[in-house]
Amino acid sequence: MITQEVVLTGLGVLSPVGIDKESFHNALLECRSGIGFLNIATSDNSLRPMGSEVPDFHAKDFVKPRKNIKVMSRDIQLAFVSACHASADAGLVTEGDARTVDPDRFGVVFGSDLIGAEVDMLLDAYRTGIQNGQYHFERWGIDAMNEVFPLWMLKFLPNMPACQISIGHDARGPSNSVTLCRGSSLAAIIEAVRTIERGAADVMIAGGCGNRVNQDFQTRIKSYFTAPRQSDPSRVPRPFDIDRCGSVLGEGSGAFVLERRDFAKARGAKIYATIRGFAEVNEPNLHKTRPTGLAIRRSIRLALQSAGLTPNDIGFINADGTGAEYDDRIEAEAIQNVLGNIPVTSNKGNFGDLGSGTGAVELVSAVLSLRDGQIPPTRNHEKTAPDCPINVVYGKPSTFSSPFALKLNQTRMGRSFAMILEK
């Protein structure tokens, strides 16, 4: 049970289909794809991997002083800019005499992946060990360290998105980081709510970022249940579809400003939604078994219980819907078991798996759907699979009248997250 009303007053998003909330929302309603062949190599399309990249955005327009970008990986830049968009959308003033929030009562919780190294940054260090065509590992500590940027590690620590957002917004309150794959964003937002509930902050920035098009992730791409290579990459993923064959990796970030309702009203902030309930449940993977969906079912039931709602109150579900065969089946079964025939959409057909940024980017979609009363169609879904017995929205947007939406995310290790929003 949530003991303090916490509301969302600002949204920020950087995604493969839009780098502001309105272009992003319109792209989803129009069923556009951000998936193609990646630009991480100079080879022709026959050799390029599939994925989704955020189109041109400029961190230098937001990071001050600009030299700080030197210690920001792409993940951190995505997080920082999305947070700047969210705070601007919320009308927060974070510096000077006109500031609207006490810096000691202002915190950050952000979800982040393991951040992949930038190969180019370490090439000179690697080359020091090569002599006569052989690599001499004993030279690494002697010579290679002289070729490494002294602050290189600051670019790749998963707590740095939250740190840099805190620094940039002069947020001196609680700061925390969460690394739980696709569950990171919702876990971060849940922790932000709890931070406000226990009286440690009035305002929090929360969300998540991910960059799975990084070369480090691409070297182990088979670990992520990705779809086979397609001549037209935009044809995958296919959430809950009879021909689903796996996911696609991408990058993106979403951020939110969360406030106590009375604090938001006192400063005249617009309110997008109230966080009515949530749950986090774990179904441990033991002896190489896979999750059965038990945690998904329990997370939905507990979220409904914490919100004081019944299944019939929910207007639509923004599902995880990865497009992977097993994942979609157990999620669909759980939805049908607990909620029945409520409309379901998945955004992953538009941009794939964004790692720790997934939940936040998708939650922006859920919030804007609540605002406008329109559910985006599930791209690439053409025929619902028999083993996914749910009411998938596809082909065109659908309308609804309920003020409540449910967001779901899961991880392959058995964690399940459910969050209910009220318009």
C-alpha cells in the first residue's frame, strides 16, 4: 500500500522512434519502426547487425561544463539528456534564487545496464602488448596503463547516470542506482516512490537508460534471444505473434519527475498521472530452470491489491512483450489468468529491447496513452499466437475509457515488475 500520493509531473524520452515525448508518442500511434542495420561498423548491410539506435541528439546542449562529456559514455549521455527533458517538462528550476525545489530534498534513482566499453578508447593500450605478431599479456601492466585515459572508468560505472544527473541538477538528496536488466526502470521508480514516502525527499528524478547496440553487447548477442537476421530488420520483433522469433537490441532512455502531490500542487505543476500501486516479485531460477510465470501473476495481483483495484478497473496493459517465444507465452498466460480480456500492447515491435532503459521508455508511452485515451498498436503483430491467449491491440490504435493502466516488465532471471498508473 502506498501511504503518500506520488505523482508524475515531467517526462523525458530518447528513443529510436523519437527524442521528445510528442514525436515518440506519434511514432507509436502511427506504428513506425526505429529498427534497422546498425552503424557501429563501416561494412555494407550484408554484414551489419540489426538493432535500433537513437537518432541524432546533442548532449553538449545540456551538459555544463561541456568537458564533462569526456567522462560520459553514450549510456550516461542518454540518461542525462532524458532527465533534463523531464525536469524542463515539469517546470523545475534547479539553480539560482528562483529554484522550485530545495536541493537537500531533491534526489535521483536511475536504472542502468552494465555499460559496455568503447573499443576505440582502449585500442592504443591493447596495441602495446603486440610484438612480432604475438600478444604479450605481461606488458599490460607495464606499458598499457600509460595509454589509458586516467578517468576512463568514470565512463563505464553503472552508478554514473544517477551521479551525473544529480550533479547536473544540484540534487543533494538520496541518490541510488539499480541494475536489473529490463526491470531496472520500474525498480528505480518504485524506490523513488518509497524515498518520497519515507520523507527523505519532496522531488525525485527516476527512470532508466540502456545501450545494447554497444560493441560489447554485440559480441555476445546470442545470449539475448535475438531474432535471426532479416533482410528487412523492421519486421522484427513480433510480440505475441504466431511467427515471433526473438527480440532485437537497441538503446534509449526515459526519465520522470516524481513529486508528493501536495508539493506539486503548491508549485502549480501539471500532473500527468498518479502512481497508484506496484509490486516486485521474484521467481528464482534454480538448476537452470526457466521462470514459469508465477512471479508475473503474483506481481499483477499484488499491484492490484496495493492500488485497491480489481481487474475490471484496468483500461489497458503495456506489456513486456519481447517477441521471444517463451517469454511472450508465460507473460500472456499470466495476463489471461489474472486479468482476462483486457487490451494489451507492446512497444518492442517499434524499437526492441533497450536493456535497462526499456521500462522507462515504455512507461512514457503508457502515461501518454492515459493522457490521450489511445493505445498504440503492437507493431509487427499480425496473428495472435495460440499460446498467447490475450487481447492484443494491433493494426491501428484503440481507445479506452478507464483512468487506470498497468505496466509490466520481467527479467530472464525471474524478476517481475507491475505498476498501475491513474490518469
